[in-house]
Amino acid sequence: MLVLKFGGTSVGSVKNMTNVKSIVSEGGRKVVVLSAMSGTTNALVEISKTITEGNSEEALTLVETLYQNYMVVVNDLFSKQEYIDESLQYIDGVFSELRDLTTQPTNKLLYRIIVSKGELLSTFMFSRFLQQDGIKATLISAFDFMRTDRLQEPDSFYIKQNLERVLNDNLDTEIFITQGFICLDADGQVSNLERGGSDFTASIIGAAVGAEEVQIWTDIDGFHNNDPRFVHDTDAISHLSFDEAAELAYFGAKILHPQTVMPVRDLKIPVRIKNTMEPAAHGTLIDDSAEGEGIKAIAAIDGITAIKIKSARMLQASGFLKKVFEIFEKYHTSIDMITTSEIAVSLTIDDPTYLKDIVAELEEFSKVEVDTHRTIVCVVGNNIVHHPDTHKLFQILQDINIRMISYGGSNNNISLLINTSDKTETLQKLHRYVFETALA
Ligand SMILES: Nc1ncnc2c1ncn2[C@@H]1O[C@H](COP(=O)(O)OP(=O)(O)O)[C@@H](O)[C@H]1O
Ligand SMILES: N[C@@H](CC(=O)OP(=O)(O)O)C(=O)O
């Protein structure tokens, strides 16, 4: 069994959906996980935000604009009248629900119901697109098996049991199509795996069915050695270990959802990143073997807040860090980077939801400084901490104001905290140096 996930761009046009059709119609039994058509989830988030702001008239206008886009897609996608009629009926149902929702009182559930519609629309239309060509494909609802527990983690036992049941109900099916991103929560309410979560859906399914491989099909020829949105001349990496891929994804490589590697790592199920527009390209293989020395890739994550906690009480006192960490734990806020001196500790968080509460509690026993708009740049490679030339990175960045350095936490990762305004320059300088010297 294979699991293939196609992202927003891959299902974002008739041309790309035609590529996806030819990719999925080859080979054996598979589960195909689809995202919403590109732009749809953003539009749904905007609709939900507009409703929350109390502007239901504007929300209705946004719903109508999106509806018109789908009318065009149906006309382009289908040639046979029965498929046009069936799709129009489905789309009309979804959009009449969205119109009703524009006047409902807002809450988290309303948002989740609204954003779930993108994947429901794309999977419905793609399954009918295959059927129009006589390709047998069964649409299965993620709501029938994909569920999170009280800690909002995937409920792997529930998922395995229910997915097996759904697959066994359709023993003669070769191609299953399902929605990425969406799921039910522990109370059985509509929920999701957070933005970009379809990759995570694919690896959760891969683990549940014991897949041979999980394939992430996207709009680029693999995991690149730097962020192509900020640096020219980046190259696809042919191989990454699970650890390397996880670090890069966690520290901002948008191509992979940060949690994707988690469900498959222990089961040693490889993840392959492929380009829907260029299926013959090698792509990137992610598995449990580490190979080569030197820097493999650079990534950056914005929206980081740095917190410096200074206290005379820290001097030669044990238990100070415990006290600090307990506050972050209390507010379910995870810490990304940390450096300490004898009288101060600096750390970073990427979720500032509870920043005010955290600072208030820290100020009860220390002096606190907060810096927002920071970026973590992360350099990843096999055993780079021990590479004799690694220190030269800091010479290259002598004009950049580096606020924190994390070196030696793992052998494979060096992280630097910089001002977000210096991000592009930092990525470009590192790229030029690293990939044109012996460090690569
Ligand atoms: N290191 C990287 N390698 C490849 N792509 C990257 C990297 N960092 C950022 N990206 C961006 O990620 C995009 C693909 O991710 P995403 O938009 O989530 O795809 P999809 O819609 O297929 O899920 C690429 O088009 C590229 O601009
Ligand atoms: N549609 C969702 C889930 C997703 O994973 O999308 P994509 O695969 O296009 O990044 C989102 O936009 O967040």
C-alpha cells in the first residue's frame, strides 16, 4: 500500500489535476490524500475572520466570489453532463451551508466547519474526475477515521481501527481518495490538524496502514537546500534522514509540515517528496539512514519572540530553570532555543498567545526583556557540529546582529536568532558560502 498526498497547487488547476490523475492511476493499491485547491483555505479563513468581525454582508460577498471560482472549475473539469450536474449539486450544498454560516454566532467550531469545506470540495471533484474517465476510485471521508485525542494528538489506535474497517469494506478498490487536514476532535466535533496539515494526515495514514512509502507530491522537485522564496539557485537534496527533515521542517521549511516525520519515523516508513509537474524527477527521499558529512540545508522561521530572564537569584542556585520551565509548561508554550549565563537565561517561543501571562509570572522573581519580530535560521547537516570549518559561518555573518546561538544541542543543527529584517541577507550569505565551499 502507498500513500500519496497532493498539495494545493497539485489540485489547483485542471492541468495539474490531469497530472495527478495520471500519477494515481499507475501502480497498485493506494490512499490518495488531497489538500484544498490552492487559495481556497485562505479564502475560507478570510470568510471566517470577516464573520468574526461581525461583517456578515462582506462575508457573504466573499462566499459568492469563491462560489463563482468553483463554477468555472466544474465547467473546465467535466465534459459529461451527469458529472457536471452531480458536482454542481454537491457544490451548491456546500455553498448554501457557507451562506447560512455567515449569520451564525462565531466560535472555534464555526471556523473549523468553514475551513473544512476546501478539502471536502477538492476530494469530491477529483474522485468524480477520475470516475468520468472510467478509473475506479472510492472517496472515503476523513471524518470516518481521522480523530485527535484530548491532547489534540492523533488518536492512532482509533485511526488504525477505523481506517482498516473502511478499507476492508472496499476490498475491490485500488484507489482510495480522502481529505487531508480535516479530522474530528475527541468530542467528535469537526476539527483540523492546523495549517499545512495534509502532509501530517498522509504520514498518520501511512503509519496506520503500514505503508510501503508515503509520497508528498508538491509544486517543486524536492526538499531544497535553502528557501527558494528568498534565495536563487537552490538545489533539491536527494536524501535526508528523518532527523534532518524534522529539524528543517520544524524550523521553517514550508515544504513539509513539521510533524510529518513523527508517525513514520519509528516504523521506518520512508517519505518521498516529488514534483507533480515533473514526476520523473528524483525528488527527495527521507528515511532513517544518515549519510555524508557537512551542511545539507538551511531554513528560517519567522514570528519568533525572544525572552531574556535575568535574576540575581539565579547565581549558584539550583532549581531556577525548573521554576522558569514550569511557567512555560503551565501555559502549554514550547521553547525552541535556549542559552544561559550565570545570571540570565534567554529563550525563544513561536506561539505568543500566553506571552503576557508568562511574563507576568516571570516578573514575580526576575527582570524580563521581550523582543518580538525575530527569526531563527537553522543550519542542518550530518554531524556539522564537529565539522572543522563550521566556525567560519560566524565570520560570514559578522555584519549580522546575532542575538542567540544554539550550538551542540544536537550534532546536526546550529540555530541562530536574528532580526527578521536581516533574514534574506543571512540566508543568501550562508547559501553563497556554504554551497560553494567544502562545508557542503
Ligand atoms: N527548503 C525548501 N524546499 C522546497 N520548497 C520550499 C522550501 N522552503 C520553502 N519552500 C516552499 O514550499 C513550497 C511547497 O510547500 P506547500 O506550499 O506547502 O506545498 P503544497 O501546497 O503542495 O502542500 C514550495 O513551492 C516552496 O516555495
Ligand atoms: N488546505 C490546508 C491544508 C494543507 O495542507 O494545504 P497544503 O497541502 O496546500 O499546504 C491549508 O491550506 O493549510
